[in-house]
Amino acid sequence: MGVAVNISTILPALNQISDNVLRPQFEQEKATYNLFDQAADSQFVNGKGFRIPSYLRPPTGVGSIAEGGSFKQPGAETNDDMYVSPMSLTMAFEFTGRTLANVKDASSLIKGMNGLLEMRTTALMKEANYQAFDDGTAARAIVQAVNGSTLTLYNPLAHTPLSGYGSTKGGVHLRVGETYDIYDSTFATYRGTVTVTALTNTTATVNAVPANTANTDVMVLSGSLYKAPRGLSYLINNDTGTFQLLSRATYPQLKSPVTDLAGASISVADFIKIKNLLIARAGVGKAKTVTAIMSLAQDDALRRLGMNFKRWDGDAKTFDGSFDKFQSGDTVTFIDPDCDEDRIYLVCKGEIKKYTERPFGIYNMDGNSIRMRSGVSGYGSDAYTGAIGAHYNFGTSDPRCHALIKRASVTGLATQVAANA
């Protein structure tokens, strides 16, 4: 008689799965999430996060004196600390006892677990890449209009991009079956929680639209507001308010240079301007090391600028009127389809780090990588659950080294919404 495989049989395999299957897929994917290095030797302060010591203002007391004159009273330089608090991104998994019972040996079970966790890892990895452009609100779409149980979402096919991030993706970053909280545009008023039952590239059908849902309301991963990792839209902007626990009103040098095109098409001149603004803030040396992270739409627009300059070689047998990529001096491009279609982030890659409190893997702080569900009556069940995830956040020690071009025209360009039309 065969012996059924039980939980203890497969526990040693779970860590192997996490190391050899989950981690490479999550950490080696070539996307914006993986563009930035881990922060090394960062001090963690309880209740605040990872400490970034900052030199914010130079000393004062400079003056000129006559012969025998007196020096001015010296003023001290200003030092203060910024902090990056780790946030989380998680996903649970579940399988039944019957699944375990029908597995003939540990090796086939590992293959089954491999497939189960691989799908969840891929989904979570995609959400992590969305978060790389988020401001920590875990926003996934912006409502433009309500028609019965269907929400029309801001998208580049029908609407001009809003000043804030997130208005160019329609329903592409939503998922059928996922639950979302709807807030007003200030995130001060909670409208209600919805489950997406159907999606198009520009609309979402939900189980029930909350009362008072209106134009510019935001759909957020349920229960996740301000609990998710912060990305480029938080790190690179000229907003007021608190930035990494310091006030931008007190220290305006924590703002990044921003060019708002207000719907105009991107041009080479815009790159020259924003790079010179960056040089004015950060110096020539820093400006020479920036990478332009952009969507397919802006890559499309920039490469089209050179098509009229392409010339046919008289002895050529094949006509090629295109360019493979755009480059502005020493600034190279990094294309990510998940980036807002109207935005280009110029980043000094070495000045943005990933601060990790808990590396990606299986939640097993209680010593169990998988555990029995308690069941309706509280006496257990024939189902077993677990969870994968990570606690991390992005932070920058020098926001003046980055810049942003926003609200560039998206009309007639290649976008994620157009690709899903």
C-alpha cells in the first residue's frame, strides 16, 4: 500500500522552491523593479525606517572685511535625516488535501507546487513593477464616468492625461476577480469596495458601484492605501508636503526638476531643457549619468522625430526608414510598458535604492511554510494555505539628481490601452 504524501514530506522542498523558482523570477526580471540596486549597510531605526543622513544646507557667515575688520558670526550647516519605511506586497496561495493525496511522490509534488507558486509569483512580480511607478497609494485606475455598473476609466485613447500619475492606463492594470477600494482624488473619502467582474481596455464592470462615485475617483488595491511600496511618482516630483519624513516646505531642495508639457508633443528640445535644469540642481557630473525611463508611447514619439532624416543608400537592397532607439547625448533610454504613457523619468540610477526589510519568499515566521485552514467551525479543514511576499521600499538619497517630464502628448502613439483595444 502506498503512503500518502503529507505536509512534513514536502516542507524541505518549499524553501528550495522559494530559492530556485520564486527568487530568480521575481528578482531577475528585466523591469523597473529590478533596475535599482539593494541599499547596503543602511541603519534601521525602529518606528521610522531606514536612515538616510542628509546634508541639506551649507554653513553661513560668508563676508568681506576691511583691514583690521571683524568676521561675521558663523552659522552652522544644516544636517537632518530622511527615512525610508519598508512597505509590503503579498499574495496568498491555497491547495486542497486531495491534491496532496493524489500526488504519488515528493518529486511530482514539487512540480505541482512549482507551477502553483510560479503563477502567483509572476502575478505578484507584475504588481511589484506597477508599484515601481506608484506613489504608495496602490492606485490601479482612475474613474472618468459611471454608467450603471460599468466604470469608464481615464485612458489615452479618449482623455488628456491628468497632472498626477495613473490616468493613462485605462483598465489594463486591473484584474478580473480582484477587489479594489474606491476613494476620491484626495484619498480622504472612502466610497466603497468593489469586485471587478469584467474588463475592457478602457472600462471596468463591477459588482456594485458605491454611491457618490465620481470623476477622478481612484481605484486602489483593497486595504492597501499607503501600505504599498513607493515608486518613481513619489520619489521624482516637485510636490509640497512630506518627503521621506522631511518637509519640502522647509527644504525645497528635496523637490526634483519637473517640466509639464501640458499636452504638447515631446521634442529633443524638451530633453535639453530638463537636463540643463537637472545640471543646475545637481551639477554636470550627475547629469551625465542619468537614464530616461519611459513608456512605449514616448519612445514611439521620440523615434518618429528622426524618420525625416533617414536617407536611402543608393546601393541598398532593403528600405529601412526606422531607428532602433532614441538617445540624447549620454542619456540612454530604458523602456517599460508599465510606465505612465505621458511621462519620462530621468533618473540617476545609483541614487535610487531598494531598501529591503524582508526579502521575497514564503511567510514562515511561525515555523510553518504552509498551514491548515481553520475551517468554518474552527476545527480544521482539508485545505492548506500559505503566502509569499516581501517587505521593501524604494528611496533616494538625492532627489535633485532626478527629473521628470510629464503630460507629454499621447495622441496616436503606441500605448498599453491601444494594444489591448
